[in-house]
Amino acid sequence: MDFNDKTVLVTGGTRGIGAAISRAFAEAGAKVALNYRGDESSARKTLEELPGSGHQLFKADIGKATECQSLVENVYHAFGKVEVLVNNAGIHERHPLERVDYENWNRIFQETFDVNLLAPARLMYLVASRMKADGGGNIVNISSRGAFRGEPDQPAYGASKAGLNALSQSLAQKLAPHGVFIGIVAPGFVETDLAKEILDGPEGPGIRQQSPFGRVARPEEVAYATMFLASEKARFSTGTILDVNGASYLRS
């Protein structure tokens, strides 16, 4: 897939799945705008390792509406355009119903929805409006199998991803006539640094055996699915949710 000279904005683009997505687009010739929130040393390391040239870092806490707006303005100021937006950044926090008080329950839902659902909604509004004027573009949102199978110990996460799916498909219908196409990638567990503690712990073997492959996804596999849905030849698949979970969860 060729993304030569296209500008790609990746939220949470410097670690884990986001870093793999940034790297894949860079290898395909894109100029990547990598958003990160706080870990500047890790972000700079990812930037330095990207092939090609012209990539830039953009620090922003996308859980805040004003910083979403600043992020988009800064990226357009630097590059002049965005052909692909990847809403990858996401958070989750375990909050079993029987173990948290009302204050923390409310806090976790608010923080999770701010980053996982409201931030993509804001960024899609801001970027799609410009894409329409620039002749079109592609948006890919990173969801989760948890949107379908349920997340009993982190229901805010599952609910936020289910909302992201619905939002994506609603806007896929709305924006297709304007040349803006939206895809959704729904991974299961992915082998990242953030998942290492769980995968190396007592739950790890059981999680791997959920898939007939006996393993979890690699970040590069999620990146490939993202690039496919962002490609011109996949545009008639707008609104599609592409599962990347190794058949660990099959939906009818």
C-alpha cells in the first residue's frame, strides 16, 4: 500500500499499537504526525526510529476539548493537510462494580469516555470538516472486541468502544458523499508493553488460549489492518469493523 507524501495523524502514536501504526505508514512513504500526551523521551525515541523524513511530534492531552482543537490546528499549520486520521489513543482502568465507590465509578467513566469516545468525536469533527474542503480523506478508529463481548471488570472501556463503533458508522454514512471514508479496527489482546504485565502473569496462558493460534495479536497486525482501511482501494468498505483478534471472539 502506497501512502507516499500523504500526511497521517496518529493519536497515541508513539507507544504500543500507535507506534506500530506510525511506523507502518512511515514505511509506506507517509509523513506522520505523532500525537503523545506525556512521555517525551519515549516519543522522541519512536520519532527517531521512523524511516523516511518529515515526521513530527505533537504533544496534546486529547481528553480535553481545547487540546483537540490545538492539536489539529498545529498539525495543519505544520503540514497544510491531513489525508489520514487514526484515532488510536485510548485508556482503560479496572473498576469492578463491587470494588469501587460511586465517586471513583463516576470518575473512571468520565475519564474513559473523554479519551476513548469524545476525543475521536471531536477530532473527526475538526479533521473531517477540513477533509471535505480538501477533496476527501480517510479516518480509521481503533476499537476493541470488548465492544461486543462485554468487559465485566472495566465496563466503561467496553461502553466507550461500543459508542465509538456506533459513532464511526453513523459518520461513515454521513461523510461518504463528501469523499471521507471511515474504517474501524477491533483488536483483542495485543502484545504491547502496556499488556506485558497481564500477559506475563497468571492470566497470560488463558488469554493466549482464547485464540486457536495460541497467542495474542502483534502490533504490526493491527497496523496492517489500519493501513488497509485507510487505503484508497478499501473505500467501498467504509463503515466496516475489521476484527483482529485471531478468532478469539466471533460475532454473528
